[in-house]
Amino acid sequence: MKNARLFIYFAAGILFALPGISVAQEEDRVGLDFFEAKIRPMLVSHCYECHSAGAAAKKKLKGGLYLDSREGSLAGGESGPAVVPGNPDESLLVSALKHEGFEMPPKGKLPDEIIGHFVKWIELGAPDPRDGQTVAANLSINIDEGKQHWAFQPLAAVAVPETGDGDWGRTDIDAYIRARQLDAGISPNAIASPRTLIRRAYFDLIGLPPTPEQVSSFVQAAEQDLSAAYTAMID
């Protein structure tokens, strides 16, 4: 029970520590969320078979076009740039999806709604968090190189990352989380409201929502001391 409670406190600490974000950051996050929800799944399902490092490794790459990385999409293939941020009319990927000249996927045109998602994504500036080089994957195994992976290194004392966000975290663990977010270009969400926190806690712990009375009581207590109210509610 003690370990479970510590884990819950840790999770709660992360929620409480999340700061507000600027409008620009929010727009970036919305664009990336749109890519992850609407674009990446379609690329994986319909494009990677012929336009990825994996396809190149199997000698199945078509048109010199890699769509499995941001750089590959921008560079395009033998016919020119596949994606021109902000300009779907100049993006060959869109014309290919519409089967105007090129036909992607060749097995059949995708629904207009999905094509519309690609158009909207490019109009948003084609936000894309994917990194990687547009080269064929190396399928060989290097044992010596593999031994250098962090999972095979002996434990050692390490310095807590300096993130420059002194007010964001409450513990050293928060510093590691924020450092990884910065590396990935991820912006934290805003702090959740008391009403959201109690619903998350109830669904996570017992699988049922709190009653209106429990919500009201928690919100009132949170106005006085959020941390104490959350601790008491979890107990």
C-alpha cells in the first residue's frame, strides 16, 4: 500500500507541476497532435511499404521517396518535394493521393476525408516530430556496439539535468522528465483542474466516476489546499 501511495503521489506531482504554455506552443502542439492522430497512421498503413527505410532495405523503395521521416518527406523523390509546408497545391504527396498524375496508394484511392486530412496538415505547416535519415536500414547486428547500450552499463551516480525550468518540477525525477521533453520538443500540458483530477483518480483507481457530491467536496477542499485535498481523496 505504501509503494502504491508513493506512486500515486509521484503521478499527482507531475500533474500539479505542469505550467501554462504560450499560444504559439499550443498551436504547435495542436499541429503535432493532428499529425499523430490523422497523418502518421495513414503513412504507416498505406505508404511505408514502398516509401521507407524498411522498403529500401528490402529493395522495394519506389521513386527514391522516403515518407518515414520529416527530412525524407520534404526532400521528396525523383519527381520533387513530396511535402511543401503551407502549400498543398505544390505538394506532390497531395496530388498523388488525389490520383492526379501519380497514384498513391496504387491499390486504390483513399477516401476524400483522409485526403482532406493531409491537405489540412500541410496547410498547418506540415508539423512533423519524426527524426531520422533517409537511408536504408542496416539489418546487420554489431554485438560490441550493442554492449554500449545504457541497459548494459553498470549503475553510476549521475548529475540531475539542468532544464532552466526551476519552477516546473518538484523532485529530481521531474527534472529528468522535463529534460526529455525538451529534447523531444514537447510542451507540457496546462495544470489540470480539481474537477479533472478527481475524475482521473477515480477512473484510474476504481474504474468508476466520482459522485457529484464527491466532486463538489473535493473542489471546495482543493480551493484551500490542493495538495492536501488530493492526498486525502486518494487515501
